[in-house]
Amino acid sequence: MKKYRSDSSRRGVIISALYLLLLSAQISHAKLSIISPKATSNLLSQAVPRGGGWAKAKVLTAKQHPTTATTSSPSSSAVTEGLKNTLASGLAAACSKTILAPFDTLKTVQQHVAGGKSLGLMEATRKVVSRPGGILNLYAGLGVAALGSMPSVGLYFGVYSYCKKTIGETLQNTFGSKRSDIEQSAVCSDRTLQTLTIMTSAAIGNTVASFSRVPYEVVKQSLQTGQYSSTLQAMSNMWKDGGMRSFFPLGGVSIQMVRDIPYAIFTLLSYEFIKENWVLKRTQEDPSKRWLYDMVAGATAGGIGSYLTNPMDVIKTRLQTTGGASDYGGSIMKCAAVVLEEGGPAAFLRGSVPRLIHKIPANGFFFVFYEFFRRVLHVE
């Protein structure tokens, strides 16, 4: 019965992803129909215009395709782009989560060990596969992780896209080169305003998404550490034990934000910089390798963000797994002090190797799928 539930959960993930993929195709059908067969076949290699007006990219103009000319206010355009980014990022998250689930499981098992102990990568692997179910335990929590990440990641990138477009235009019109008062020079350079826009938008997007991310993170980690054998059992028992509080443990939301906001800022700053200064330039030289450039940019940015925020990830895992709230009273500082006492500064790097092994390719795959779905949906 447990195996049946696990298989059903995985099938549910695949069916949901296919359903959303078909939905995205229907949304963009009208626009895709006006593109020539040659342009459609080269969809993966087209340069993607970025919102905010900072990157240079080729776009189909209304003159080239009169039927696509529309008039809309900046605010409605920002909302539309935000919704499209929500769908594109949600689909991309499900794809990347499915591909690299085993490394996320090993990272969680390494970080869950308390008392000054430390598990190597192979030891963590043996511990996981030795449970009933064998190697399939590496995919524990995949269903809740994939389905749970779609709304949270979608919300995050949707809000990020909307904020980047609106905040970027406001800052440039107020302090940048587009100031209405032509007699005064720009207060800040466009590059500085771009950096500030990305940081602010990433922080806002992740703050909103963190609240929706905590419950599925708690359930996923409970499955990965072997506390429950199925998603249904985990949710049922957690609800009986503590009701809604079980899904929002003390300190769970705050540490999620403490980890995710810096991670988002580091990752997106790195990705946007690499994309503008390397990906788009290389794509003009060789459009057929656009997918590879997106993967390299995403993997590099994800590695930077993951390594710099690993200490916060260790504390998050401790607080969100069973006993975390009672052992540390939901206090981030108390948990950090205990971790430091157990293993010194090196304890904050526990799980960094499988986390990097997971996050680097995960971000690479995510941004490949994300940029692909953005092109399908004609995100500007």
C-alpha cells in the first residue's frame, strides 16, 4: 500500500506537469500561430528580451507583424508579464525538482544529524537506501516537493518579474537617465539602479513566497529523514499531533526568509549579470547553443547563492524537522549557538557538498526550462 501511494504520488506529479504544459501551449497558441515555421523551429535558440529595458535583444515589432500590435498601460503589461513568468517558473520548478530529487534528500539527511556527528555523502546514501523501499527512498518527498514548489516558485518569479518591471521604470524615471527634468543629470547610473532593482525585487518576491514554501518544506524534510513513509501519512500524523502549527513550526517562517532572501539576491544578481554580459552576447554569435549558455549561467549563479547561504540552510533544517521547535524554542540564534557548539564553524557547512551537487545542476536545469517556457509564452 505504501509503495502504491508513493507511485501514485509520482504519477500525479508527471500528470500535473503535462497538464500545465498543455495549458501554457494553449495560452500562447494565438501568438505562436503567426510565427513562421522556421522561427517556430528555432524557438529554443532565440534571444529573450528582458523586462526593464536594460538588455538589448531582437524582438518582433508591430510593423513586422501588424496583427500582434496592442496598446496597454505599463501596469497592465507588468501584470501580464508577471502572470506569464508565474506559469513559466512553476513548470520549470517541477521539471528541475524531479530530475535532481536524490541530492536534495541526501543534503537533508546530512543536516538532520545532531550531537556533533557528521555523515559523509556515501554514509548518508547507505542510510537512506537501507530503509524499506531501497533506492526509491532517494525520491522521498518528491511528490510534495514538485507540486509544492510550483505555486511557491511561480509566485516568487511572478512577483519578482512584476516588481522588476515597475520598480525599474520608476527608479529610472526618478533617478536615472530617463528623468523628466532634463536640466538635471542622473542621480545614479543605470547600472546601479539595475542592481538595486534586482535586489529589491528578489527580496519582495521571496518574502511573499516564503509563507507558501514553509509547509511543503516541512513535509518534504519529514519524508526525507525517514519519519514517515508517505506524504499522506506525514500530513495526517502531523495534523493530528499539532494541527496547523505542525506545518508552520516556531521559527520556520523566519528562518525560511533568512535563508531564501539572501539566496535569491545572490543568485538573481549573479544570473542577471551573467545573462546580460555573457549569455546574450554569445547567443548573437551562436543562437543554436542558447540552451547551453542558459544552463551555465543558471548553474553558476545557483552555486554562488547556495554556498553563501549554506549556514542558514543548516539552521533551517534543524528548526523545521521534528524536535526543532521544542529543542530550540523556535529561536534562530539559539539553534545557531547549538550548531556552533556541536561542531564549530565547520558545522555550518554540513550538507554543502550534496547541496551544491543538487543546487548547481538544479539551477542550470531550472533556468533552461524557465527561459524556454518564457519564449513559449512570449515574455518580454
